[in-house]
Amino acid sequence: MMKNYVVKALIDFNDVEEKTETGADTPRTANVSVWNCTKERYEYLKSKNAVMLVGIDEIKEEPKPTKKTKKK
């Protein structure tokens, strides 16, 4: 099961991991910007005291279809 980490910016910074439509870094504003990121990205930004965790959204993976065999 994959998880999306919902984080909130604690400081103003330009997020180099996500780009705007024009290709520029996404600006993050303290106490305003809330977005989803990966666990690894959250841990990195937390180590820089740039974000705080707001929540974790769990995304359920679609179950893989099983092969059905006909009995003879």
C-alpha cells in the first residue's frame, strides 16, 4: 500500500522537486502551502525543518485480477 504524506510548509522556500507549468520551482509559503509528497521527500524536508506532517493519505492498490481456470 502506497502512502501520500500531506505536509505543510513551516518556512518559505522554492520546491525544486515540483515544477510549475512554466518550468519554474514551485513556491511554498509558510503556514499556507499544503501538499502531498513521498515519504522520502517528507523526511528530507523535515530534516531541514521546512515542513510538518499534517496527515497520511493511504492509497489502496487495485487488486490484481486472478486467472480463472475452467474445470473439466
